[in-house]
Amino acid sequence: MLLTVTHSTHYRYATPASRSTQYIRLTPSTSSQQRVLEWNVALPQPCATMRDAFDNVTHVLTLDRPHQEIRLVASGLVDVADVDDGEPAGRINPKVFLRSTRLTACDAALRAFAEPMRALVRTRPLIGVSDLMNAVLDRLPYRTGVTTADTTAAEAFAAGGGLSQDHTHVFLACCRHLDLPARYVSGYVHSVDRAQVATHAWAEAWLASRWVRFDVSNARQPETGYVRLAIGLDYLDACPVRGVRLGGDDERMSTTATIARRTQA
């Protein structure tokens, strides 16, 4: 499936920022499940490009002169596999993704929620983890305005709702409590209903020596139409843009993303 993607992010400040640094993970990598045919990231000025600790392509943009806006536009064409067979381990040992973080730490309520699923996850992993995915969505229906980017898994679980980021954090917390490596993924998912989408988050769990996708928000296990941008232990590792600045009061950020199917290259 050929998918075209355009993702625009625009920051505005009421007063000039004297300096800012942005870590930009808006470039997908070719893998066994996706092939990047074309890709471009338009930035205000040339910047350094590197691979981070999770092998994500990362642009490091530093603006050291006063500025009141930053515009970032990523666009390209990606060929995604028709059948999702999962991903091999790559260069990072899956056991790294057993590590808990502030955003994915289990409290007593999350441990009590996950523990009854331990036996099934151990004996029939795919069924057990699929049941966990559905249980998380039942417990946390999709609701806006309940959480923020800084909300932890435990806080979202207590609130009883949230967005794809929250669903993924709760799922990761439960998987890791059950001794199953699981990682956070940011990217885009194609929908036949609408072309304009927000960036999306889902999880991948390590099952039968493969990384298998679990999209908790959509209650979906492997399907095509997903473009992976970045992976990590949680949102902070894989979010498309993360930065710091000096000055720049009253930040306002707007973002739009479109993903559409192309019939031929």
C-alpha cells in the first residue's frame, strides 16, 4: 500500500524566544514492514541529523537568534506491507523494553488490573496480550480533555479515559509488569474515512521473537496502513517534536497531518 504523508507543525510565541533547540523525529526508517520511497523535512535552517539511542532518525534544530515562530513540514511517500508479519529485533535487545519509566510506572491499581492476565499471557501470548489490549480500552475509553502530554499511566488509569498516548502507556505498564517487553511507537495510521489525522501512538509487544503491533485506541492487532516514525520506552522517547527554549512567552502550537492512499507510484 502506497501512502502519502504531509505533517505540518507551527509554533508561535507572543514574545521572541532568544534561543531554542528542537529534537525532531519526523523521518520514518525503512524496515521489513515499510519502505520509504520519498521523504523530506523542511526546516527554518540546516541542522544536524543523527540516530538516537533507539535508532530513530533525529534532526536537532538550534535557533540562536530571536524568533517568534518555527515551522516544520515533513512529507513523503511510504510503501507499507500488505501483510503485517511483525518486526525482527534489530540492533536493540528487546529486554531493554522491560524498563519502566515515570510515564509507564505501575501503581497498585495497575498491578491489580494486569495480574489476572499473567497466566494466559505466559501460555498463549497472542491471545493473552490481545485480551489485555481490549481490557485497557474497556477501562479507558477514548476521551479528550481528560489528560495532558505529561499524564502518567497510573493517572490516566485513575481518570478512566484518555487518548492514544494514554492507552499506550497503560498497555506498556501492564506488559512490563507481566515481564513482557513492549515499546511505544509514534506515527500515522491510514483511515478510509478521513485523510486528515493527528499523529497516532500504538504499542509493539515482543511475541514469538517478533515485534507485534497492538493499537489499543482502535482495538486493532496487526493490520496494514501504519507508518512508523519512532520508537522508545514512552512518549518522551518517540514524540515527533520535543524541545526547550529561552524566552518565547505564551507558546501556541498548531499541527496538521494528512495521510492518503496512492494508487500507483
